[in-house]
Amino acid sequence: MRVFKSKKDISKFVWQIVIVAIAGLCGGAAFKTFFSSAEIIPAGLSGFAQIIHNLLMQASVNLPTSVIYLLINLLVFSFALKIFGWKFLLLSGIGVGTYTLGMQFCAIPGIFDAVEIDRLLYAIVGGGIYGVTIGLAFRFGGSTGGSDIVGAIINRYYPKIKTGYCILAINVIVITLTALTSGLSTCLYALVVSVISSFTTNLILEGSKRAVAFYIICDKDRQIADAIFKIFKKGVTYLEAKGMYSKQNKSMLLCLIPKESAHEMKRVVKEIDENAFVFSASVVETIEEGNFTKEMSEFKTKIKFASSCLKLNTKYTRKIQKKKIFKKGKKLQFIQTQK
């Protein structure tokens, strides 16, 4: 079985590796620059590694936080081998490796050597950069390691426990340990980092995917659908509707439009059908995008439809043509199919 179907898939995978590596390196640099220098412990496994480092330092054992973080992730990856695909593990391994290098060796020049440190400012800026790098790694199919992988593993073995709750539980444990080992003020800075990094991560993951779902109840469904194909190049789904008060049959169109094109969508519908009833809802996430969010091309659609028909004809009808019908032990005839 071929892993990559074309050169385009290979170049896409190489691009994923580059982005995940850069994201991991920047995330590690943010940890060293903003968190280590200001003695801020973030949530997640990196914060847990920092807590272990501080405890070992009290016992006169100087083991770098980056090494502890790497060892924790190696343990996590040993459990994840049977759950995740090899691409995700490879990309995540690269992300963890570059993140570890960033934690150990990289720092943003001019900030790390500052004489006066504003811990709140460091927590806000560091949390923002930290969240952006995590979001970029996820967007390109990888990870920089951490509680998200642990949460997915726990959810796999215990399906009743949701991944989000697992991540929340890990963060609560880390923040609680921070309060017990480093004091309440450090714990509060950890909360600031956790909130800001979560917000920026969600912004990177979902910000560019925001769309508006339009439901259009109208009489001129064909004209509106053609206009959507031509102007927005998006797929449209036709639904049958019936007014329970008027008892009249109506047409309903469903389509997803980018948020920035929502105003133009309303204008187009009203120009074609003034009596159309339109309502919309924000869409934060789409799974299996299909033709809703992909650009439509009439020529490509015809080619795709013809190819699917050809595959259907060669794959199934040949089998049917060769199939024999037996009745009462006697061969009657071959099935003939129309082409």
C-alpha cells in the first residue's frame, strides 16, 4: 500500500514537518524566555516538568527541565504508539524534539537579559506565543507534546472520560502542585498563562474556519443556487420544507459561506427573491468538509461525476455480468446490464 499517492502529498507532508518543527522551536524559546526567566510555571506537562526540576534542585540534583519534559513525553509516546497513526507520531516527535531544543538553548534576544522582570507581562506575552505555537502544530497535523496526548490516551482506554475533561484535570493537578510548591502568586500566574494560551490556541485552530450556515426558504431555489455556485463557488444542499400554517410546500437551501462574505450573501438572495426567508447560524467547526467549504467548479464537478460513474460501472457491473443465477439447481442466464 502506497503511503503517498502523489508528489503533492509528499511536498505537503514535508511542509507539515517544517511548520511543526518551527512551531516547536518557537514554543520552547517562549518557555525559556518568558517562563523560566520569570519563574512562571505554565499548566500542562511542561509545567509539570518545571515542578519536578524545582523539587530536584532542592535535593541538589540539577536536571534540566527540557530533559525532564523529553523523558515524560517518551513515556507518553510509548502508550500512544497503538492509538495514533504514524504520521501524527512522527510530526509530534519532531515537535517535541524541537520544543525541547528551544527550552534548553533558545531565547529571544534582548528579553531574556532584561534586568527588571514584569511577571504579569511575561505571563501574558509568553502565554500568547505559547498558545500560537501549539495551535500551529495542531493545524499542521502534529503536536509539541503535552496533556492533549495524555487526554486522548485516557479517553481511548476509558471512553466515558472525555478528552477535554482529562486535559482540564491535568491542568488542575499541575496548578495545584504549583500552589503547594511555589506559592499562591506563582499559581495565579500559571492560571493567566493557561487562560491566554487556551484562547490563542483556539483562535489559531478555529479562527480561520469560522463560517456562517445560511438557511434560505424560497420559491426561486434554482436561481439562488446558481448564483451561489457562480459568485461564492460553494456547495448548496436542497431540502424540502412545508409551512405548517400555510400548508404550502417550500424549498429550503442550506449552504456554508465564509464569515466575511455573509453580507454579500444576504444581498444576492434579496436581489433574486425578495420574499425569501433567510436565517443564519455561526459555524465554529466542520468535520469531513465535503463540498460545503470547498470551492466548486462546474467543469471539475462534471469530470468528477463522470469518473465516479465510470468507476462504478467497471467495478460493480462487471461483477454483476459475471454472476450466475441458479434456480432449482439449473443455470438460467447471465444477468445483463444496461450501459
